[in-house]
Amino acid sequence: MKYVSESFLTVRYAETDMMGIVHHSRYYPWFEVARTDFIKKTGTSYSEMEKKGVQLPLVETHAKYHHGLRYEDEVVVTAELTELRVAKCRFEYKVYKLPERRLMAEGATVHGFVDENFKPINLKKRFPEMWESLSELM
């Protein structure tokens, strides 16, 4: 079953720039919140994955900004696992302004699966239960 997580946030004053809109750098922490919430749906947390020996370093990123958000705007950030390979995965994100759910920004991140020494691992072979949990959410 395809799963899309939803993370609800309120724009904080510190996230805005001199023009009064959310600075582009603030979207990536929001993507991280959504990705972390997504991973929790597998029955484990990001930190539990790391304790088991799986790390997900960022290897590629992309963002497109459609409209500016302002202080105290309410948003929902969605995350979807759109690609799962034995050594990497891709998440896509959308940021919507509430209550109208207007698309404000979208992006993607690609992560490798590595061990604690940053050596690539085959997630499917080394951690089949993790692989299965992620596969079920595709």
C-alpha cells in the first residue's frame, strides 16, 4: 500500500528572512521532519535504524518554490517514498499552506544506505525486515 505521511507545522518567526518570507534553507529541516514521521510508520525510528547499523546520508537534493510562506502560516509537509533500491532510496515532499492546501513548495532527497563506517550496504540482504517494512509503504 502506498503511504504518504503528513507533518503539520507553523512557520516560526526565526524561519523568515528580511523580506518576511520563509528562507529557502528552512524547507530542508521540514523535509527531515516529514521523512522522520514517514519512517516511524515502519514501526521503527530513525535513531533505532542507526543503532542497528543503518545510516541514510544525503546524496542528492532538490527543491522548487512556488509561493512564499510567512510567519505563523500553517502548513502540512507530506513525504512519500518514491524509489527504494537495495543501496538507496528517494523521498519526495510537498509543502501545502493550510487551510486551502495550496502547493507552496516541493522537493526530493536521495539517501544511500550505509553502515557505521559509511560503507554502502545492501539493505534487502542485511536487514530484510527493514526492507520489507519500507517496501510495504511504497
